[in-house]
Amino acid sequence: MEQKTLSQQISEWTIIVLSLVLYCYATITGVGNLIGLNRIADSLGSSVSPLGWLLLLVRVLLPATVLFAVLLLTRKKRRVRWAAIFAGITFVAVILMQLNYLIGEGVYFNG
């Protein structure tokens, strides 16, 4: 097994930190949407629909679930781990974009 240089260790930790920041950001925006849409529904005198709750929970739980799955699936495959982590955050970003732009705002609220 070869010894890693300091620059290799620094770049590996930089990749780790940046990827975790992206997953945390995706989770935090999901929490922000959950809180924000509840406040909007209250101000409109309405409530969040069951489908709206499901979509909001997907926004919160998807990033952490994908990160956990990627780390679990690549725990013995260090060479593909970073590609899988970035593929995972790309998948999360695409799904969250679809939730933002293809599903209308009316789905989130009760009539």
C-alpha cells in the first residue's frame, strides 16, 4: 500500500468537505421549504395537503438517504467512491429541480 502525500490528503479532504456541504445544503433547503410552505399555508388560511407533505418530506430526506446509500454501497470500493458521491448529489439536484419546476404550487395546498 502506498503512502499518500500531504497534497493528496489535503485534496481528498477538500473533496470530502465540499461534497458534504452540498448534501447539507440540499437538506437545509428542504427544511426551509417545509417551514416556508407551512407559513404560507397558514397565512392563506389553508393547510398543506397530504401530497404536499409527502413532497416536502422527500425534499428533506432524499439527500441524506442518497448519501447514506452511496457510502454504504461504496464502502469497499474507494476508487469509485468520489464519482459515486458526485453522481449522487447530481441525482439529488435533478430530482429536487423536477419537484421545483414540474409540480405546481397548488399541489402543496388544500383547496
